[in-house]
Amino acid sequence: MAVEIKEFIQFMNFNSKNEKLYLVERQAPTPDEKEIIKDLPFSQGVLDFSALLGERVFKNRDITYKFRLFNTPYSERKFVERRIKQHLMLHTNQKLFETHNVNYYWLGKCKSVEVENDYKFNGLLVTIVFNCYPFLIGEKNKFDDIFNELYDNPREVIANYTKYEVNGKLKFPLFNAGSVSIKPTITADSNFKVTVNEDTANITSGDNSDYYLSLKPGVNDVMVEGYGTIYFHFRKEVMA
């Protein structure tokens, strides 16, 4: 009787469960920081400019999965190896889903696939490495708050209205539940003046992404001036 596969990954058309791969090891070390260090002569210590804008900045990280395939004839194992490499190595940055982090995804591409024959168990040992954006990204766009998600994940989900009717001037808070500042996409049906914390930008009808407007972790003070409907789209990013 085969043991049910409960842990798996999904990347484009590749699903490790469909290939009958059992996850035996997962490594997701924290990413390295993009350090900007100046070591001045005749000065104690060093000057660290890495968080000049108020937050630490990180490089991509490698996420490694090790799988085992059991009780498969050698002739079939060759085709499994080929399918895995075809499904994974031909794509650029895409969403990587894993059962380890439900309701989130990594954004990255497959860096390598290594396959070893396991003659003891008549199978394969498959090592897959993805190079990914340093933060885990929330699958749900805010405000996509769904009752079931609120009920199932009360410690992770915060009801956060992001769509408003504005008749002149309106103040409201936006909560970023992530670990890092993010830039929202702002959809409007007319022109608005938008201030987030201390930064202001003019928003036109349609979808807008302004370089100067960002939502810091926690509560953000928003002021909107204009007439019509405005909608803030964003996904939280967390360190995991």
C-alpha cells in the first residue's frame, strides 16, 4: 500500500505529486543582504549604508527540494528525468507554489535539476533548486478578503478595505501585513491626488503604479482628493 503524498510543489505544468515524487528534504535559508559597506581609515568600525532608505535590501535566495521516486523500472525512470527537466528548465520567472506555505508563492526560476539513480529502492533521488525573489508573496490580492480565509487563518489575515468612493476628500488607513514596503497598483475611474504617509502623487484614470508611493509595514495614512472610485491593489510580502 503506497503512502499518500501530502507535501508537493507546483511550478507551471510541473506538479511533483503527479510525478509520484515524495518530498524528503526542503531547504529555504534566509537571503543574503545587499550590503554597502565603507571601511574608512582612521575611523572606528565601518559605515553601513545598506539600509539607507530605511529597510534592509536582500538578494535572491536559492530554495532546494529533494524528492525520491520509488519502485519504478529503470526504463521508465529515464522518461521521468526527461519530463522533470523539460517542465522546469525552460521557463523564466514564474510562481512557485508549495504545500509548506499555503496561500503564498515564491517568484523565481528553476536553477538546476540533479537526478541520481537509487538502485536500492529501484527509483530516483531528484534535487531541484529554484532561484527566487527574497520574500514570500501573498497569493490573495488585497482586498480579496474571503470569509473562509479569514476563518482559517485568523493570525495571518486582516480585513483591509481598499476600494472607496470619494466625494471631494477622504482619509483612511491601509494596512500592510507584510515584512517589507510594497508599491500598490492604484485603479481609478477619474483623476485623483493621493497622499500615502508623506508622499504625494497625481493619479489618472486607469491603472497606476507610482514610484514614490509605497505602503510601509503596518498602518499607512492615506488621503485621497477627487471625485469617483479608487481601488488599491497589493500583495503582502513576508520573510519566511
